[in-house]
Amino acid sequence: MSARCTPTQASLSSIVSSVTDLLLESQTASAVPSEQTGATFAPVSPVDIEARALAKRFGETQIFSDVSFRLARGEAVALVGANGTGKSTLLRCLMGLIPTSAGSVHLLGQQPNEATGGELRKIRAQVGLVSQKHNLVPRLSVLSNVVHGLLGQHPGLRHWSHSLAPQSSRDAAMQALERVGLAGFASRRADRLSGGQSQRVAIARAIVGGPKVLFADEPCASLDPSAGEDVMELFFRLVRDEDVTVVFTSHNIEHALKYGDRVLGLAQGRIQLDATAASLSSADLRGLYD
């Protein structure tokens, strides 16, 4: 399959929607027997994220338009494309961090752009974020930084520091640190960590609340190749254990093919590619960067 970007007059929304429908139909939960025939049928997994004819512009600059896709529960989707194509902007729109210019986003059955303050907090309490900038509070302990991952569920000063947090929150944070292999660093200040350790703490912070959806924006871009590979292996081992839906951006073609179940290619302001990772090669993705 070739992913080289070529102009088309056909409706990309309808093409992407058709591909997505087929992908969703192939995803299964538990088998359900037919009462009439005795045959078993597998119900379609719920859709956690849906973009409908999404568009975003800043002033007179169009970033992307007519972006449509659906992501089923437990899918890991790589969003790829050249610098400046709007990958990070699209992630922020999906999370409801910035408004869309047109179209709609449905996240866990809700529309973030139309949600009230309380409704939006409930949505975000079920969502985690890992970015290339670790965004840890340098002067606070590792444990306190992980406790911050519970602020969406428990807003207020008690979850600003582990010393103020209830025992249940401290226990959850310690369990998250154990899962990323850093339980022994709980009392260390965040500014005394290496880059790889900092990103592991950021992952612990993202998973401590048991999110249903995780967004990762270039999660290993600031790390050396060895540390970056370790972080990606750890991240996807953890999320697959919990059947979490993941959307991650990456410039690393190998990572997109290795860790993504699907690949969405953004180029020329549109989704130019929506395919299973197993059906693609590195050459297919390189066409998106021409």
C-alpha cells in the first residue's frame, strides 16, 4: 500500500469513515451465541474517540480540515506526519484543551467543546497525557508528582503534595511507581532524575488514576534512542494490560509500526492515511513526509 500524499477531489471523510467502520467491525469483545443458529457472534467494541469533519484554524491559517475517524476501546493509534502538519494541535482538540473551528469531537461519549465545567472535569478525569516535556514540578518529590495525576478526580490542595494526600491516594501513587520500576525513588526530588526516569514518572502520573484513554505527544522525543525504546516498551506494556485506548504522535516510523494497531497519516491538512499497522511498511509512511 502506498501512503504517498496525492491531491484528490474525492471526499476523504467518506473514505476514512468506510475504513474505520471495517476496522471497528473486526474488533471484538466476548463471543455471544445466536439463539436461532447456535453460532457465535462478536459484538463491536465501544468507540472511545470520534472526530467528525474536524477542522482547526488559527486566524487565517488553516491547520487541518475535514478530519474524521473513530477509535475503538483498547486501540493503539499512531498519528504521524511531518513537522507543522498539526498533529499536536489535533491531540489538543481531541482532549478538549482547545476549541475546534468546525466539526465535533466525541470523547468517551461526551463532546468536550459543549461540556460544562463540571462535565469537562469528569471527562478529563478519565484521560491521561504523556508529553515530550515531562512537566514535573522540579522541587517536589517524585511521589508528589505522581499524586498530581489524581487532581482531575480530586481537585484541591490535598493532592498537591503527598504529605497532604489521603492514604488511598499515596498508595495508588506508590503502586504506579512500582509499575514503572521507580518505587525506590518516591522521596527523591524530581529535578534529580535523569531524562528517562523523569518520563517514567510522567507515565506513572498518567496511569495512576486508571484512565480509559491516554494521549502521548512524542513521548520519547527528548530521550536518547535507548532510553526512548525502553520508555515505549514500558508505556505500551502497561496500557495494553489495562485495555486503554491510546493515541500517540511520533516522528519515529518504526515506533508507529511497532506500537500502533492503526496508523493515521496527517498531511496537507487532511487525513491522508488510515490503515492497520500490519498492512504498512516504512516506505508507505515515508511518503507522508515528502
